[in-house]
Amino acid sequence: MRISDTILETLLGRASLATPEQVTSLKEEAARSKRTLQDTVIDQRVTDEKTLIQLFADYASIPYVELDALNIPKDVLALIPERIARQYNAIIFKVDEDGVRHLAMEDPDDVQAVNFLQKEIGLNSRIYIATRENILGALEAYRGDVNQELNEVIDIQREDKSDSTVSEQDIAEDSPIAQTVNLLLEYAIRSHASDVHIEPREEFVQIRYRVDGILKEVNRLPRNVLGALISRIKILANLKIDERRVPQDGRFKIKVGGKQYALRVSSLPIADGEKIVMRILDESNEAVSLESLGYWGLALKNLQRAMIEPNGIVLMTGPTGSGKSTSLFSILTILNHPDVNISTIEDPVEYKILGVNQTQTNAKAGMTFTAGLRALLRQDPNIIMVGEVRDGETANLAVQAALTGHMVFSTLHTNNAATTLPRLLDMQIEPFLIASTIRAVVGQRLVRRLHEGSRESFVPTPEEQKEIIKLFGLQPGQDFKTIHELEKKAAAEGLGGDTPLSTDETGIKSLWRANKAFNDDEAQEGYKGRIGIYEVLSNSDAIKNLIMARASSDQIQQQAISEGMMTMQIDGLIKALRGETTIEEVLRVSRD
């Protein structure tokens, strides 16, 4: 929706998002760039579209709604033909027993559109406002069951007993194979998959999606489509069709539900043919806050304190797929201001950030992390992000950058925060340099989040409570009373919403688990989405002394815990008590 400059100024002032002086500056920038004030406000990250629409809804006394395509009944959807719904960016999402029709629109101020739609559906309606992106996503409900469409196309191909020789007709834009690829990707995106695996087997082609970190088979295609399927994907990703002996990497983009997605494609020769893996990257995604990622309490405060230091190093640690890049994306977005020069060297560039200078490594051209970091230091940066510290040379350059007045963010593959410091010693970095440059080390994992509609509580037995003490490595003096205090703090900060407290001074009163009987395509075995569990190790004077003395990771860990650091396991336990995840999930991802 387009909000007028006058109303926008009022909204910014009422919400204390910008001072009159800042509004004047924004208007000057809008005039200079020949863009609307609304676009400029969003580009300058004064606020986002969703917040603006919510502010306008409150100002105009129009109810705001967020739509979920899966919750809109088909008969309700059909009250407006798809062509008209798309023309006016409007959708009926609910009908009351008394016949009131609830209509969501991108622009309820469009009098002509409102009049036309009310003629179509009747005057007995209530109008809501929603964001453009939300409306476009909800309009995808008209598509029906994508998986059923895919199965119909597969059945046609299964009937074709011809050999696997690939012709131009097989991989044309309007071919069944092209339709198969489109449906596979659309179904993956609707399933919130992060990766699509296309794997040749002796008798069939296996299709698997990774959803919330778990890989699951979703379909099997006839073996005879393999050649055309791989060729079609290679054409989209600009790869060599006739090269099947060596791995290849490429990229292409698609649009689903009004959102643009980038597909990072990797091909690999295996025994039964060529395997393809496609990583799905939502290019319209905006960074979420650290709190939304799961940071809270002392961990959040220590990270926020470290990331605004004028120089030093902050390291994110954990295995592949533990959310390190997402944490860095949020941190860099928070620090991204017009008066700060942020430069990155990444492999590959996954999240694009407006205003940040992002460079991708290219080993064939000699652009390694080390070479890229050397080049970045000549680009007058304030903040540097290095995708990964892989060797001593890169680590040494990062330390030198921190010593010369730069703030450096990077990742490292270690089991937890404490083992990172001895790991740097193994990379031949002098102890005094580690002690003087490291500001904080974050250890993290991703756990599946319990779907609120599928969770149920249960009371653990005394034996199970003893096992929890053992499994979660509670420290001496850290009994359930300590856990109770932590849970109260977490509840006060909003973790777990209105979930009642699960502990008292004597023990755990209740835990949460997934109810597998819950029937929802969006929830996988009772889970939907993921949340991080974290430990943030701050480099205190006592820890600096341990580093200088080349202490073990266990000694560093004990000192950090004595200073108030929560381990990932304890953070996970608190989140399990708050109904965010389960004990099983925390143990699954955090066992060494």
C-alpha cells in the first residue's frame, strides 16, 4: 500500500521512529533519489513494511491481519474468482455463521476496488488490511495441492517407457520435465524446505527435502526421467549439460507467492548417476532480531556489548547448519548504518544485505579467504566479516585486523565456545594476541520448535528428573532452584509467551513433548520452524589469564560458567521448560 508523505510523517512521529530533523533528512534523500518517502524510509531501515502497515492500520482504525494460506477454507476462497483476487490483491479468508465475510486487502483506501469487491461479495463484509507480501502468499492457496499436481505429472512420465536419451523437446520450457522441476521447487518452498536432494538410485530417482534440519523422502520419480531432469536443472543454473564427470556449482532464481528465491545448485557424480542438491535461499527475507533467533538474558547482553566494540573479534562456532550465518546476518544488519563501511568475504554469499560490500571467494581465480581479507583491509573498512577461519593464516590476518582498529566477525567449526580459544592456539596464534583481541565467542545449535497446536505437557518421574540432571551436566550447586530462577527470568523476557512456569524450587513440575497425532501438513512430527540454543563466552580478565596460561577448554568453560555463562544445554533445557522445544531435540543437537 502506498502511504502519503503527510500521513507517513505523522506515523513516524507518533511511533517515535524518527525525529523531525530525521524526517527532513529522509525527505531530502527521497527527492535526491527520485523515490517515494515510504520507499526511502524502508531502504534506510527506519522501519519495515509490516510495522508501517500496522501503524497505518491503527491510525486509520482499520483492523490488521496476518493471513495463513493453509487456514483459508477452499469454499471461502472461491467466493472471489482468482483473477479478481489477484487484480485487486484482495482475498476472503473467513465467513462467520451470520454470513459476515472477512476481506483482507493490500489497499483498503482504494475506493474503486472496495466498491467493485463489495458488489461481488455483498455489503455484509468486514475489511482488513494486510501487507502486500502476505496477500501474495495467501493467494497461492488458489493453486491447490501442489504435491497432487506433481504426482499427476509423474504418472504421465512413468507411463513413458522410452529410453533415457535426452532430446531438446524433453527439456523445453513447456515440457513435462520442466513442469516437474517447477512443481518440485514450489512444493519444497511451501514445505519450508532448506534443501532439495535429487538422488539417482538403481530403480528410481529419490526426492528428499530437508525441513527444519531433518531430511525426509517426499517422492520417487521413474528412473527414465533422470537424464532430462538433471539437464533441465543444469540449463536453469547455467551448468554444462554434457559434463557428468566432475562436480559443478551454479545458481538461478524463481518467484513463488510473490517472493523471490535463489537456488544454489550443486551437482556431484555418484555410482548411480548424477546427484543434485539445491539450497533454497529466500532473497526477500529480512534479518530478524537477535531475540527472535532465541538469544535472551546474559547471553544477549554479552553479545550486544561485544558487537558494538570499536575493534576486536567475535566468533560464531558450531557445526555446518547450526545457524551461524543467520546470526551474523542479523548482527551485520543491526550494525549497518550509512556512516559505517562493512565489507565481507564469504563462500558463498547467502544473505544479501543492502549497503554492505559482499565478496564471494573464488579459489580458481585465487580469491581465497586469506586473499580476500588482505584486499578488504585496503578498502577502509570499519567492520569486516570473514565467512570462516579455516587456517592459521586467515586467523592471523583476522587478529592483525582487530589490532589495527577493525571489528571482525567470523565463524569457526568447534564443539562449543570454550574449545575455540585453544583451537586458535593450535593455529599458532600467540596467547597474548588471542587474549587482547577476542571480545566474545558464541556457541550455537538449532533445535526444532514445538508447534503450539501439537504440544502437550507431562510430569517427569523422579528418576527422569535425576536423568535430566545427569544429561544436562548441571554444575555443583546448580540444582532445580537455579533452573527455576533462570526460567522465571526467561518468562519475564517473553520466552515461551504465556506458557506457565514448569519448575519450582524442588524439581520440574512439567515438561513439553510433541503430540504426534496432531494433523497439520505444516507441522512435521509436531514441530514447526527452528530456534537457536546458545552459549556466549565473554573474554573477562580471568579468562584472559587462563588463555595466557594456555589453560584447557574445560578450565575456560568452568570459569565462564562461574561468571554466569549458560551452556547451550542449559539454554536448551530452559527453552524446553518454556515450551519452545523438547528435551529430546536439545539432546539430539548438543551431544558431543
